[in-house]
Amino acid sequence: MNSATELAEAAGGHDPATGLAAVAALRRLLEELEASHVDDARAQGWSWEAIAAALGVKRQTAHRKHAHRVIDRTTGSRQ
């Protein structure tokens, strides 16, 4: 199972072992995609409030989840 489509199909199947493995893989993929887009948004000057609104969460939630990883590309320090 490599593609998101294959994972989604497997997650909807009747075998619990395959389905749960697919759900876990999809969760990892979604976390990676979210992190990548948050990094891009911060690099483009988006505020934590704007990112949180796009994700449908509170600003504190987005910041707590992602700020440790995001580095200000102008100063080289964490945001």
C-alpha cells in the first residue's frame, strides 16, 4: 500500500488488520502534509491565527503543534 488511494480503499475494507494499518498510514501521511503546508504558510508570512483558521482549530492549538518545528528563514531562529 503506497498511494493515498490504495490506503483509503484498504481503510474501507472488511479486514480489521489491513484497515487499521491503512488508517495509521493515512494518519502519518496527513500529519506530514499538514506540517509541510504549515511550514510553507509560515514562510509566506501567514500568522498562526490564519493557519489555525484554515485548519479549523484554535491559534494556540496550531502553534503548540507546529511552532517547535518551524524556523524563521530570515533569522534562523525558531518562531
